Amino acid sequence: MNVSNALALALALCSWAGPATAQPRFDFDQTPGLLSKHVRPSHYALQLVLDPDAERFSGEVTIAVTVRQPVPHIVLHAHQLTARSTMLLGGDGERALTVTADDKAQTWQLRPTDGQPIAAGTHRLRLAYDGRVQRSGAGLFGAPHQALGQPARLLATQLEAVYARRVFPAFDEPAFRSVFELAVRAPKGYEVLSNMPPASAVDEGAQVLHRFVPTPSMPSYLVAVAVGRFDALSGQAAGVPLRILTVPGKRDRAAYALKTTEQLLPYYNDYFGVPYALPKLDQLAVPSGRDGAMEDWGLISYSEGTLLFDPATGSVRQRRTIFNIVAHEVAHQWFGNLVTAASWDEIWLNEAFATWMARKATDHFNPDWQGPLRQRSYVDGAMERDSGPATRAIRSGSVPENRVFEVFDDITYTKGGAVLSMLEQWIGPAKFRAGLGAYMRARRFSNATAGDLWFHIGQASGRDVAAVAASWTDQRGFPLIHLASRCVDGATRIELSQQRFSMTGAADGSRWQVPLVIRHGERTETLLLKGAQQTITLPGCPTLPPLLNPGGEGFYRVAYAPAQHAVLAQAFDRLPPSARITLLSDTFALAQAGQTTMAAYLDLLAALPRVQGADKSAAWSGTRSTLGFLDGALIGTPARAPLHAAARALLAPQLAALGWTPPSGEDSETEALRGNLIVELARFGDAATVARAQALFDADEAGRTPLPAALRASVIRAVARHADPVRFKQLVARLKTSPHDDDRWLYATSLAQVEDADLARQVLALSLDGRLPPNIASRLPGMVADNPAHGELAYGFTVEHWTALADLAGTMYGARSWLLPGAAGGFNRPEDAQRLLRDQQRLLGETGAANAQRIAAQIALLAAVQAREAERLRAPLQSLAARLQRQP
């Protein structure tokens, strides 16, 4: 057994991907979870005492519960809380409770001190406690920042998935929906925000008691509170008051997010046929401490860079990212909030649908962004993982709480969203929408499972949707569809077959019910491939062979017979735009897997310069990931220099044709293409591009000519990669002094790509000097590792400083468990994959295994491609560069 096969076997054995259960409809009593279903909460009266300047807080909560049968004790979640008093109130009066804390399970067991059981019926738990403010964005956390040039701090919350228990004792599982009635006592002069509108504010001298209207029934992870000083930009949509809240001085950056929300809310109301359920919608930009965004009902919170946009400095990429993230979080007000996944086992019902809906809304309002074409790059990333050994099913069985963030991944979000798009295409948009509307109306203010969803869509469509969907949600991987065709008596005979697509060559008997779309001449045919093989005959014999998955909506790969592939490659620039991108994508994946040569992909790349029209930018965008993959695979080999030369020959003429000066009124696709070309040409060492970027940066630094927004991010990235000590120092100064999160991330990610090893060491040192927000600081080693030349440097630094980096990272989104895998991203040797698995096990145990397995599989793939292609790819790369240089 060779090393690569041994590694693949090890990954297959240790990857967490348990079998999914059947898809029954929601039943509270049968829903998975740690807590007993014999005790069910219905109402929380929660009062918190919060001060942004303090490191601790106190609280008191009264929880109304129904005890469904006599029990000796009640168990609920509480973690990093210290009980001050615990009482049970009911028909027997007040009964004192003893607390037995289980730190591993993160629970309190509450047992009456009188030794008598708790009778069936209604009771109230009254619990007073103290807690601590977190440093990183999980639970109740502090967010230090600059407000109008002065140091300030606010408090905010992030309770998904398992962090409500750090703020108040709770039945902290999605199925335990309850009403939450919140009150917050805070120092005078601070504003307090929560899910619902204020009910009253009582002046108590130095403090103010803020009470809020009770929420609808919802899970504990959606409770939100923030305390600080805020500016607000207000608006209204569909009769709902809207606010974008920022720290003082950043209100002007909220206009784009407000406009976006004003578009989205009426669109979602109309699409679902179910109106937004709350009386207001606030969205809060949190500085420094948090990552991403959280869909808390009525008070969505974001990192500043994912909500705030400055037209004077922001890029088209940032503008698109903000629209998509806001669309995702607002969609959650229906998927996840109005209807909540029954358990973490079904979290894809929240996240995949929000991903799918955000894409739909983004395409609706911004058709010129070419979203359906650009989507392929994201899908390719999920497919690469899903075709390796370190994957799992969308519904992958029981999800342990200590590994819950492992399912907040590209399988849930990207594959889940792509599968929904494929099913929508098969069922038809109108019937799919009708089924979703019925699902929303039936399950509103309650929980749901996959069984509920497929029941309603099946009812609306008249099809056995559950059976088809289960083949995609309940097993790992996806199919490779082989297609061969020939003309017989004036008709086209098409032979189709399926097998699991595998990067490692591992075969199994998996089968899918595959909704196929075939373009045959001017006709489009649909069929459901259920078995291993199927033959169909279509009238006529068009010049082009049949195109499978021409719109790119199917979550499967296509392998054309050699004769058909050759014809399609020859006609590449005449194919429909989505078919071109799908052919490029599938050919590269087949080459990664060793099922065709990488030279076949290079032949398609050579045809890219012939592509013109509105889809040109999207067609070129995919080359960033494929050329980047090859760069990582070929580092340390003689083929890397020819790769860089071929990349320059491919990309430089495109930038020359566009020029560096964006004309007035330029479309966003051209702007995006120019920016990508600048960054990639700098990556591959194009001296002219680097020199032009440096001249623009120097003029900006000297105060002569500000960088145009359309070029700013790309120029900074290009200059940072090739920085000398002087420009490096200037960029570091900008990183340390910028008051804006989006700029800090731009400078950090750019500096991390620096080619000079000594300067890369200085970037790593920044992670521990205490002057950067912890979420940026902890990720710097992983950013440095994104430059494969510095893989060993970044990984060694992470191991050496593990304790300090782990403390900075915290546990939100599994950040701590990503430190080592992130720092290993620059490796391409099998022995390094094994080293990662050993080190992760030593430092984190099983809770970090899945993330290490994912990156180990990626390293193994890079190693396999290097072993196959490093020698034989040199000549094709040299030939490609020569061909491109001869083109006019």
C-alpha cells in the first residue's frame, strides 16, 4: 500500500459522516437532543444587568415550564455561569433547588432540596446568576472600537449555535421554542437593542431599565441584545420600520445596506406569500469582535465589512458581497426564524434555503452581475471536497454539540443550495414556490424537518420529491454522468451512465435519482436518470453534440466521450455561456481526478480569449481558482515557472485591452474583471502590472492622487505581494490605524501574501502584538499559508504559538479547530497531510478531526496532481504560452 492510498483509507475511516436517519415529519418527542422532552419551556422573563465597561454581568430569568410527567430534577443548559439563587415556583409554593453543573455537557441539573419529585403540571424556574463577557464573538461579547476618534466599547451577542447558555440558563436546543420577554438594566447614556421594539424605559438614576415587547415563540439561539452608542439610518419597506445601526460616525456607510433591505423585504413577502412577522427590522454593524453575520429575529448583526459600504473606497466585489449577505440574513427571517430546523441535524433547512434564496434575490435585482455564471466557482469548491474522502451527507445523522460548527460548512450551504436549485429546475419554479409557501404557512412559529418540506413540495408538484431529494441529501458525494452520442438514421442516440465521482478513484455502488437537462440543437429535454444506465433517442442530428447540464444547475459532473469532447472544445466560443463555464469546470475536475489530462484543460484555456460579450468576466473568473490550484500543486517543481509564464501570457493581453483607467459608466462586470486580472498578474509575477500598481500606490501614499475605488483593493493586493520594506511598513501602518473593519481585512489579507519570507515573518508576528482585533490576528497564519511558498513558515508558527492563537480565535464558527488546518493550506506533500492529522489530534482531540481531515484530503489531492502532472505538464504549458503570444 503506497502513502497516498493509505492516507485516503485513513481519511475515509475517520471522517465523521454518519448515516442520515429517515425523513419523518416533525414530532417534538422524537426530535434528537440532549435534554429531556418531559420538561418543556414556554416563556422566559429575562433581566440582564449590562455595562459595556465591565467584564462581567448578572442576570435573573424566570422560565415557565410544563412538566409532562413527574421528574426528580430538571436539566437545562448553562455554561460559564455562576448560580446565585435557584428556586422552583408552583402549586407547592417556593422550593429551593440545588445546582449540579456538568461542564462537559454544559448543563445544570436542578434538584429540589426537599428530595421530593417535581409533579406534572406548570411550574416556574427562577434563577439568578452571574456571567462573564467574552473576548471573541460568542455569547455576550465586548467589541472595542474607535468612535469619532475616541476609544469606546459596545456589547453584542452571538448565540447560535450553542451560546445562549453562556448568557442565561436555557433549554438551548432548536426544538424548545419559547416566548422571550427581555429587560436590560444599563448605565444611562447607552442605547439598548433587542429583537423586539422597546416597551418602556425607566430612569433609575445612574441606570435605565429598558423593557422590550415579548417576542413570538422562537428558539433560544435567536435572542439578541446589544448595548452601546449608535447612529441609525432609518427607512421603511412593506410597512416595516427599518434601521441600519452603526457606531458613531459611520452612518453614511449604511445607505447601501438600507437600500438593499428595502428591495428585499417586499420581494420575500411576495415570494413566500407570508409577510415578515415582526414589527421592526434592525440591522447592526458590530466592529472588531465578530465574524460574518447572524440572523437574530428583528436584530440581525453583521461584522462591519459585511454591512457597511463606502462608495469612495469600496470595490464592486465588496458591494456584491454585502448584497448577498444581507439577502441571506433577511431570508433567514423566514427560513430559520419563522420556521426553525427541528435540530442541528437538519440545519441545512435553515442555511441551504437562505443560500438558495439569497442567490435568487441577488439575480433578480442585479441581473448584470451574471450570478448564475459566477455561481459555478462556489459550487466547484464544494464539489472538490464532496468528491474526496473527507466529506459527509447534507443530512449526516446525529450532530454532537461539541462539533456542531462542522455542519456549518460548504456541504450545508453551497451543496445544499445547489441541490435546491437543481430540484427547482426539475419540479418547475411555480410548483416549487407553491410548495414552499405551503410549507411556510403550515410550519410558521414552529419547527420542521426535511420530511415536512418534501411533503409540501410533493403535494404542490404531484411528484415523489422525497425519494429524489433523499438520494442527494442523505448520501455523500455526487455522480459523474458519462455521455456518448451518435447519429443513427437521422436521430441522435444518447447513452448515459452514472457512477460516483471520486478524486481518489475509490468506487462504490452509490446511485442518485438525477434530474438531467439536455440541450439538443434548439431543444431542451429533461429526464430523471434513476438507474446506472439509460439510453434515449432524440430526433435530428445537430452539428454540436448534445449538451448535458447546459445551464450548470445540476450538481453533477459530465464526462463526454472523447469524440464529443473534441467537437465541443473546437466550438468552445460558440457554446452558450453557461455551457462554456460548465465544460471548463468539468474538464478541470476530471483532470484533477486523473480521468483526463491537464493538457485537455489547457486547450480550453487557450480558447478563452475568443470569448466576448456580457459573460466574458464570469468566464475568466474561474481561472483564479484553477490556476491557483495548479500553482499550489506545482510549487517546488520545474513546471511552476512555465505555469507562471503561461498565466502571464493568458492574462496580460486581457488587462492591456481593458486598460487601467475605468471609463465613466463602466459596467460592474468589466470593473470586476480588471480587478481580478491585476491581482492574478501580480500573483504570477508580471513585472509591468506590479510596476503600474506600485506607481498608483505611491501617488496615493504621497497624497497626490487617491486610488480610485474601482482599482483600490486590487492595487493594494498587488503592491503588498511584491512589497519592499518601505511599502510594507506603509501598509502595516494603514492596517494598524484604520478605523474600518473592511480596510483592516483588506490590508491584513494583502500583507499576508507578501513574497519576501522575512516580511512574511513580520506579518506572523503581528498576530501576537495585541494591536489587531482577535478575529483578524488569529487568522493571520492561515492567510500567510495561502501563499504556498510560506506554508512551512505559517504552520511552524501556528504550532509554536498554539496556546496564544487558540485563545485569540475562540470557539465561534469552530475558529480554534481551523487554526492548524488553515495554516496547512500551503502544503502539497502526503507526509504533511499526515503531520496535520497527528498535530490536530494532539492539540484538539476529536473535536478538531473533521477540519483537519478536509485539509489533509486537499493536500493529498495536490500531491496526487503533482505526481501525475509535474513532468508531463511542462511542455503543454510552454506550448500554451507560445500559442497565446502568437495570438493578435
